[in-house]
Amino acid sequence: MGAMKKTLDVFKRKTLFFKQIVTISSLVNRNVFAKNVTVRSDVRRKFGVCGVLNNVTQADDSMTKGLRKEIESEKKYLQKDKSYFDTWEMTKTGTDVKMTKTFQSETISVMFNVNNSLVDNDMFDEFEDEEYNGPPMSSRPSFIVEIAKPSGMKMAIGCNVEPNKESFDQFEEIQEREEVSAGFEINSVQVYKDERLPTNYVCQEIDLQLYYILLDVLIERKIDSQFVDELIDLCTNYEHQLYVDFLQEMISHFSEK
């Protein structure tokens, strides 16, 4: 969880930055509105629409300057990719990530998307015996583990990184088995040939004994608590990189005249 320790400052800086942007935008918009109401005829007569557009340009310039400062500060918190997943082949397409490796005759794929994956870590206090002292936010996306056989038969196991409140009682019962400490929960299972389709049956209510066995199936393939911890580190850093890229794209947008 080493890469997550710096998330606290990152989260605070993101929040402060956007509060400043909202404040600046509000002030500029109020100024434009006031000019339109009090000297609207003068503005139209002397400047046409350009008088109003000039104020908008000032807001764009302020936004661009603020974005550049934000990017410089945020870059300091980016971590180099660690060698957690050296045995995996990783493909990143925007917010989609796919990791693939072989296990005996099988092909194991893990797929996830970091959009909408930031979670408030305070929610874990009630689930853990010791008080949580980590950062307030981390990227914890749901993920799918696909196990492909040489024949083309595949099983897709949907997983959540953290247990939700509704299913936590069942998760606690599973955790009572000392040999199981997965760090995630299974929420769905599909079996299909070649391609996963929307029309494929999805099993979401799994018998408890089968649930135990499925956990063991994943753990034997190294989808375990260590994998999940490293996945959270990877996703948190990658999501932050995408945030910095997003700020760069905002600069490109506001810089275009």
C-alpha cells in the first residue's frame, strides 16, 4: 500500500483546486451579469458582443494559469509503475485496463475500469479491528477474472475489492476459515464459449460452499489479498495519472481561441 500513502495530500489539493476554480468562475460570471444589466446598451453600442466575450476570455486565461500550477504540483505525487505485475501482460486503453498471464494450460485475464473507482477509505473503519490511518481516498475498481480453457470455454468471475454492507455478514462467515483471506468478494459468475455476450446467463446468487471453492480457485491462481493490495496501488496511481492528463486536456481546450 506504499503508493497510497501520498493520496491524502493529492485529494486535498484536488478539492482545493476545484473550489478555487468555482470561486473564480462565480466572480467572473457575476461581473459579466452585472455589466449586462447596468450598462447593457453601452456595451452593445460601443463594443457589440466583444465586451462580454472579453470577460469570458479573462476567465479562460485565469483557468489556464490555475491549471498549469495544478499540474506542476500534481506531477510531484505521481509514482513510477512498480514491478508488481511483471508476470502479467498489461494493456491500457484509456480508463480500461486488461492484464493477462498463463496458468498451466489456461489464460487468466483480469479486466477493470478506473472510472468512478475512488472510494472513501473511512468506510473500512467499521469493518476492521484496528483503526484505519491511511489516506481518505483510493482507487478500488470492481474487476472481472476470466479463466479461458484451450477449447475456448471461459468462466468470468466478477469481484468487488471491498465488501459492501449488505453482504458483509456472509463475507465475515467466509473469513472465519483461516485459509481464506482474499481481500475481495465474488458478486457474479458466467460460463460461455469464446465471447462474453449480454445474453449470457449471469449467476449472482451463489451457494456458500460453491463460493468457498470459487475463492480457492482464484487464490490458487494468485488472485489473493496480496494481488488486491497491489491492484489498489496500481489503480490509485494510474487514476491520478489520468487526472493529470485530464488537466492537460483542459488547458488545450481553454487555450484554443
